[in-house]
Amino acid sequence: MSSKFGANGEQLVRFLDAAQELSAEHVEPIVAETRGIEVRDARSRISDAPQSAASIAAVESAVRDLVKALRGKFPPNATTAERMAIRSFTSVLGSAVFALASRPKLDDNTVGLVLDPFAERLGFEWRSWGVSSEAVKDGQHG
């Protein structure tokens, strides 16, 4: 299963599995942590990272499945503000999944800006996987 996600497939599958445990209580804190301009810039760099069409399709499908599973945990009678927060949350969650799929094409700091707010709540340590920021800067990644 992990091969369809590329080189970081195993890590991505672990994150997707862990993310199923996110609850409605996680929405607002994650949205608050990812509102800054630096996160928007990181999301732009992540979306620009080169990916094969097959990899993009696989990740998009995984994100849709994850969001569908999580939406069942959100209040069905949400206010407009809550719905906006949920939309922001699912958008940033999608960026986090793409960030993992894009490693090691991106440096860890870029990935961390969108992934860390999720990882902290999931107890998911991703920085010990893959290539370090220094190796990316030195051109040592594959």
C-alpha cells in the first residue's frame, strides 16, 4: 500500500492512521496555530513540490477518505464560524499529508510548519524519518 505514496509511503500511512484519531476538539487549536503568513508560504511551497500524477492522485484520494472519516466527528449543527474553522482545518490537514508525501523534496522546516500542529496532538514524531534539513540544503537528497 505504501508504494503508491512514494518514498515516504510508510510514514504517510502511519500519519493517516494516526490522524483518524483527531477529534472536533482539535480543530480550533490547530487552525489557530496555522493562521500565520509563514504557514501560508509553506503551504504554497508544498503545493509546488514536484509529484507524479499517480502520487498526487493517491494522496488526494487518501486526504478525501481521511476528511470524510473525520467529518463524522464534527458537530452536524455547526455554526458558520465552526464550519469555517472545519474547512480551514481540513485544508491544512490536506497540506500536512502532501507535506509528508513531498519529503525529502522539501526541507523539514517547511514541512514542520503545517505538520507539527497535527503531529504534536497525535504523538507522531516525523522528524526522525527521512532526510534532514541540512542534507536537503546540501543537495544530498534523492
